[in-house]
Amino acid sequence: MNTNTILISGIVAMLFLAACTHRTPTDLTQNSFIPQPASVIATGDAFKLTSTTVVYFQPGVEGLEHTAVYLAGKLIEISGLTISTEAADKAPSKGIYLEVSDEDAGLGNEGYDLNIGKRLITIRAGSLAGCFYGSQTLLQTLPVKDAEGDEQIIATGTVRDFPEYSYRGMMLDVARHFFSVEDVKRVIDLMAAYKMNVLHLHLSDDQGWRIEIKSWPELTTIGGSTEVGGGEGGFYTQEDYKEIIDYAQERYITIVPEIDMPGHTNAALASYAELNCDGEARELYTGTDVGFSTLCAGKDITYRFVEDVVSEIVALTPGPWFHIGGDESHVTSPDDYVFFVNRVQEIVADHGKKIIGWDEIANADLLEGATVHYWDDVENTTMGVEKGAIVLMSPSAHSYLDMQYDSTTYLGLHWAGYIEVDKGYSWDPATMVDGVTKEDILGVEAPLWTETVTNMDELEYMVFPRLPGYAEIGWTAPALRNWDTYKLRLADHGKRFEDLEINFYRSPLVPWNN
Ligand code: TNX
């Protein structure tokens, strides 16, 4: 062999090795999971996904077949392989097996155990949701799309995992700008990949009323007819809303409907003159001011209206919560505000739902089971806890998806400051508000207000790459969270964002490798 041949064979060997290390990942701990699981143990071998792989599911567990079909569908999308599903009483010798069992109580309501062996992958959980999250973790061991469409290698090992908080949410304001059912479904899919489990829909505001109420039809024909900037607006029919609910439910996401009141109600006040104290309908509003509108707390018809709206929405909503808004009611007198919120809480409770309201509602007499939604005011929030409420954490300076990344961001606002990806990630709900500890906290939510966000491209730009960080804050224990390691994992998700055609912000703080 001359030196050239040696050199060339050396290069070939190195290329081969590089290709191998790329194609045969055998160290599961090197996988960039988001959210970071509670524990990952590698066993140093490889499972091969082929067109003979079957996703089996334990029979007789209602809903489990659906998760098996979902998982197989994603695996087909990823690999182009034919992967089928089948019921199996016990774990087979090879393939993928989904099982619900209460053997491992330590996993809690949503935890799972994912065991990747050389021939068999099992996902075992105490609940259907746990099996779904285990499936999402498994999917993160694979690319979202394989250009070559062939066999896939998965590193072997065990993931045992459960969430820190039971409420891991995002809010979408469909009132300032309307987003279609298809848009909302895409948001749901993106949330589900990161194990988020609540989508809060801000369904009404000054600029638009977005859900059909059959007993008050003008809320949508008039109140739904515009949006910020004067566009045509839109609304969900009750069938549309049901479609969103069902789609979310199949992905273990609960919809929390919000009707914001007594302020933020100009769209309703423009639709029905009788809801105004002076009996005169307001003009439709397409600007971005806040705090100028109020329902009339002293009129009976106001509560008939609330009763009708709540009862129609509750009838379509399987989740346990109804969000009553309650923020920035600057033109409601303090007495009227308390009187109103007290009455509305009773109406919601009579319909069997628990109330959530922005932190101002702590000024009212909170009913048992109420959630105070912290966004701005520490005193309101601690007062809420003193009154027995639990807290949902959406600190505006850390979790608002409409805040700009920095002064050059072409969309968004900055009244609560700039939120670069590191700032969005680096906070702990349990130490955010003095006197509010983990036991007082229901969970975390990242709200996207849409005064400046007009379409899906813009939505994605504000939401990504921050959303996976909020998912991790909700899921992963603080001891396992750290910006320096998170940013490397996030960097690996850049390729996933690209393959999913997400229009994401390429933060200079993240060492993207795509
Ligand atoms: C404050 S946060 C609001 C919203 C705005 C948002 C803009 C909250 C409860 N109220 O009405 O859309 O700021 O960032």
C-alpha cells in the first residue's frame, strides 16, 4: 500500500465511522429529549425499526388502541415504513407494546416507563395519558422526517418519567386576531410533542367574540365580524369548537375556554345594547387599548347573559375549568367588580366547573377550588392563596409569548420586557412569588396575546423556540433544569422545527446545528 492508499482508506474508514456514529446512536442518554425526563438509563445497544415492526396494545383498555394508531401513524410518517397495530394480551417477544397498569404507583397520573430493548420496546403507564407521553418520548429518539425512508435505529435503555406539574399550558388569544380551526389544530400538535396538556383559548375580548352562542346570535354576527386592524375576524361555530375539543382530547390536551369579563367586553357590548348600563350599543373596536369596557354589574340581564353563555360553552367542554377573565376592568367600580365576580363564580360552579381568573379576581370572595392566574400582581396572588386558591403561573416578564425577544423583533410588545430564549427558560414557578410555594401551584401557562400576531407564520415565530422551554418548566424538576445543557438540546430540535416547517426565531443564544 502506498501512502496515498493508506490516506484514502483512512479517510474512508473515518467517513464510515462518522456515518456509523450518526446512524447507530447507541447511547440513549445522548438523546436530546425536551422536556428532560426524570431519569434516562442507557444500555448501549440498538433497536431496529423495520417494516415488520408492529405496535401492539393491551386489549380492553378503552382509548389505548387510539394511542397505538397515533404512534404507528407517526412512525410511518417518519420512516416511510409500513407499521401496523394489533391487540396483544401480553408483551410479545418483539415489536412495540403499549400497556396500562397500576403496578408502578410512583409514576403518578401522567408518568410512564419506556423500556427500549434490542427487540422489544414497552411503554407502560398508569394511565392512557402516560402511554401517550411515553410515545412522545419514543418519537423524540427519531427524526421527524427521514429523507431516505428506510430502517431506523433507536438506542436502547430505560426512561422513567413523570411531570412536576399537572397543568402545562399555553394560551392562544383568538380574539385580537382570529385563528382558524386548522391553525388551532397545528398548535395542539406542536404542544402535544412536548407533553403540554392544556390549551387555554381566550375566546372573547374588546375586538372580537369568537364562539357561537345560539341564544345570543349577534355576539358572533356582529361581535365576531372584525379584529385588531379591521380585518374580517371570524368565529368558531359550536361544531368547530367541538372539533377542536375532540382533536385536543385525542392528544391528551384539555381545552380551557375563557370568556373575559366584566372588562374586555366591547365586542359583546357592541352586539347587544342592553348589556350596557346606558342601554346604548358600543361601536365595534379594532384598536389595541385595554381597560375601557365593562358589562353592567347592576343589571339582571347581565347575569342572564352570563348564565346563557356559560351554560352553552360548558355543555360542549369536557375539561374541569372555565376561565372567567377578570383582568384590567379599569372602568368597573371596585364594588361592582367584586359583586360581579362573586355572582359569576356561582354561575360557573352551578354548571359544575371550577373557575380560573386572572389575578385580579383575588379581590372577590373566592369559591373553593378557584385558581388565581398570576400574570402581573404579586399582592393579588398572595391574597388569593390566603383565601384558599391555587395559582396558575404566567408571569408576564418570563412567560408571555407576545413579548419580543429583543429590541429588533419585528412583532410583539415589550411592556413586560424582552424575553430572550434563556430568560423564558430560566425561572422556577415555585420561587417566582414570595409566599407561593410548589404546593400552592397548579402549573404553568405561556400566553400568546395576538394584538400584533396576525397569521400562523407570525404565531410560530413568537411561540418557537420558547414553547419547549415552558413545556420543560412544567414537566421537569428544577434540579434537572439548566440553561447551559438545555440550549444544546434545544439546538438539536432546530432540525425538527425545520422539518415541521415551523417559522422559528433563530436565537443567537442557541448553538443551532442545522
Ligand atoms: C395584558 S395579561 C392583558 C391583555 C393584553 C396583554 C398584552 C392580561 C391578563 N391582560 O389584555 O393582550 O397584556 O401583552
